[in-house]
Amino acid sequence: MDLQNNIIGFHHVSIKAKDFERTVDFYKNFGFEMVHKWSLPDFNLEKCVMLQHRAINYYLEICDENADIPTQGRKRKPGDEYIENALLHFCFIVKDADLARKQALACGAKDLSEGLFELDLSGEIKSVHVRNSLVYSPNGEVIEFLEKVDFD
């Protein structure tokens, strides 16, 4: 069996939280619910949760900042705003990208897009018009809110 035929879906994104409780609470504001909580002392992981947004069947794993688990890039140092690495952002499909941005800001996010982006992505196959916005979560990861678009 080749890998292409073995993949059956996308499961989760995992983040390391500098303020575990605040990060979990932030994502609960978006409709995520805790479905599992655990620790792994062998990996210095005191707290880890799997959150699920049942309406979109999307999972988010949040680990405490002391976890010794594989990660992209280097550990954030005190005073660093963010560390650039292979994970650029994760994206939620939303009905209204500007409203989602404002709601995230009200929950403690920091503005990254300063409003709504409207972009024409001209490609080799076709041109696609997108409307999106971006925020930094209180933990620092970039979240994109994208209004439904057909890339096919």
C-alpha cells in the first residue's frame, strides 16, 4: 500500500503553550472541548490535552511548555515574540473572516492582519479570490480565518 492510499484524514495540530491554562481557555472560546487529558513523565510532559471542535471535526493538542517532545525550530527565549519555523499557521474556515478576527481579539489574541485581506490568487490552473484575516493567539501561534473558498 502506498502512502497516498493509506492517509484517511487530517487529525490535529499540536502546540506547546507558554501559559497552558490561558491557551486552553482561548481555544475553548472557539467551541473546542476537552476530550482527553494526560501526562507523560518520561517526556517531562506534566499536562497535555486534546481538544475537539465537534462541528468541524478538528482536533488541537496543547502541551505544557516544559514538555521534552520533538518540535520545529528552537525553543522560544524570554522576550521573543515568535520563532519562525516550518509550521507557518493553522487555518479555520469561517463564515465571516473579519468577525472571527474581532472575536479572537476580544478573547485575547493580537492583531496580525489589521483587518480583512481580499486577495486574488492567480495560478496556473485558475484564479481564486480569497477573504481572510490573521491573528496571533495569546500563546503566539498564527491563526488564519478563511472564508469558504473553492480551490478545486
